Amino acid sequence: MITSTIPVTPAEEIVLELLWKENRPLTSVDMTTLSSDWKKGYIHIVIRSLMGKGMIEECGTVLYGNRYARAFRPIITREEYAAKLTLLSGITKEMLPQYTIALAKELSVTDKKKIINELNTIIDSIEKTDL
């Protein structure tokens, strides 16, 4: 269950995208190094806001010279974030089948086959555990 506050600001979304892309904990030093758009003071404001929204968490420290920097990781996955945004956009649970069909129309035949296989695996897993 996703309990974080959505939507996030554009700046917060950039930080989340960076964390998801790197797929490892990052410090504010890492973030300012990886994205030249950030200034040191501003990145701390964005990090603090994302922590307050329950989107990222502190997960250790890294030594930089003679100082330690806190490392952060996302609490919410990119897929969970997209799902929450979808539901907030007005898509109801009843609309999900048609929404899924509309998304599938945007895929290539090869991608559709992959998705069908993945969905069948998910359905089999659900049937085994929930029924």
C-alpha cells in the first residue's frame, strides 16, 4: 500500500528519477555531482521535503574527506509512483481493465507478448496464494 503524499514537485520528481536510475543510495554530494542543475543548499530542501512526504529515507552515511554525508534511497518504486499517479488522475479500479487495454495498444507486438507472459505468471501466482 502506498501511503506517501503524491504528487511531488518537479524538483522532487527529478531527485526520485535520479535515485531510481542510479539504483543505489545517493548522498546530496552524489546528487549534485550527477545533476548539474542542483545547488548544495537547494538539494537539502528537496531531500527534506521528500523525507517528509515519506518518499525517501536515510540509509547510512558516506565519508567525504573529513565529513560524513547521509545517504538516501527511495521508499516508493517508480512503478508504485506511476500507479498512484494513475489512480489520482481519476482512473478507478473499475476502469483498470480498459486502461490496461489502452496502454497495451501503445506497445509493439513483441512487447505485448512479453507483457502477456508476465501477466499470466502474476495471475497464476495470485490464484495459488489467494484462492
